[in-house]
Amino acid sequence: MVKESLSQVTIYGYERMIYHILTLDDALKEMKKIMNEVNEIMNLPSLAIVRLLLNNFHWDANVLTERFYEDSSALFRRLNIVNPYSQTSSPLSPSDNPLTSNSLQISDTVLCKTCCNYYPKYQTYNLQCQHTFCMDCWRRYLEKKIVQDNCGKTLSCPSRCNYLIEDDKVLDLIDNDEARQKFKRLIIEIFVQNYRKTKFCPGRDCENIIKVSSSNCGAQLISCTDCKTNFCFACTEVWHDPIQCTLLKKWEKKCQDESETCHWLEVNTKNCPKCHTAIEKN
């Protein structure tokens, strides 16, 4: 059950906000809920594309749908996202059309385009592009992209075409628990970074996510019920009432600059034995 709390203190009279403490799985459910609600309106063929679009609009469904219906083609061009309504496979790897390809030697056997072995159809998988691969090749490809390449924003067909793999299908295809958890973490990190209503708890070794009820909440005192960390939601620093976040950043920069100056003086100067003035070692 998602934990609900009310911020105890605000700075400069901001309205106190209700916030929820989410686990990684809770955040994944929240993502899917927003994506499905948006896609009921936009009716796109891929939820992965819906996630990409929402990331560009800070997960503001109203702004996204407004821009989409103004000119969807211009929207996809501007965001450098392949338009799913005009999507075609890459000419570098033509699709496996049984009428034009020899990939189907027998009605129940399919050639994997990676390992070049034949498998029963039920041991293979393909996207709408019809590029077919065996399950083992799919797993190796996805696990490499996730574990070694830290790829979570988009995962496309191994044939270098533009078709994207749905998040749920990625989790179905891979059986390595480390890769599954890392993929969840990667897509949730992107979600939290882009969604103005969410922040990771800055507590040590804490993976909780804080979601407030409004994106215009200002500086609110958030208290994580698990790690007991108290922090400001706006800047995720230790609670700093009554100082504003901007002043706190300026103060931290000033302290850092002074610390670097003192370090330079210590390394590059020596005090005069008579008047004790710092003299540069030259």
C-alpha cells in the first residue's frame, strides 16, 4: 500500500502538500497508469513511444495531448522520434516476408537472423517489422544492452530498424534477475528525472521515491518514513528553512570557492618567517 503523508513545513507560505512514498514497483505501476491513460486518448501503436513522448513533456499528459493534436507529424519530427504511422524497417535488414524470403524453409521452422539456426516458431519472437530471432538471441541482446550499455530509454529491434520493444515484453524476454532489476531501475530513473512531481529520496541506500500532489509545490519539508531523512523536495538538500533553495546554492558555491582558495594557498605559498604573510613559492 502506498504511504501518504502531509508536508510539515514550507518556506515563504507555500501551501502544504500531500505526498506519497513509492517503492520502485509502485513507481513502475504509476508509469503504466499514466501511459495507458494517455494512450486511451492518443491511440498510438506502441506504449514505448508514449513513454518517450511523456519524457519530453515532463509527464504532463495535458500538454502532450494538446501538442499531439495540433500537429502530430511535426511533434515527432521536432522530438526526433520516428513517427509510428509512417514507420518502416531499415533497408539494411529487410523484413522476413515468407513470400519473398527463404527464412521459412518449413511451415513450422524459422531462421534466426542472428545465430542462423532454424527453430520452431514458438521458440522465436519478432516485432511488427517481422525480423525474427530465437529466444536465446533475444535474451543475450537485451541483457547486453541493459547490463553493459546501461540502455533503458529505448530498446529497438536487433536488426537496427526503428521498431521499439515494449517495456513489458523486455521483462518477459529476459530471465536474468540482475538485468530485470537494472532495466526497471533505468526506466524508473528516467521517469523520476523527467516527472516534476517525483524525486528520489536522498537518504543513504534508500530507493524510495517521493511523489507530491502538485508540480508547483515549492520548497516542502519531506520526511521519508523508511530512512527517516528530512529534506527539501525542491532541491533534495537537507531541510534549510528559512533560506530559499537559490540562496542555499549560492552559499554552497561560495564555501566551495573559499575551500579551493585555501587549498591553493596551502599548496603554493609559504608564510614569511618575519611578518607571516603568505608568499607564493616561485
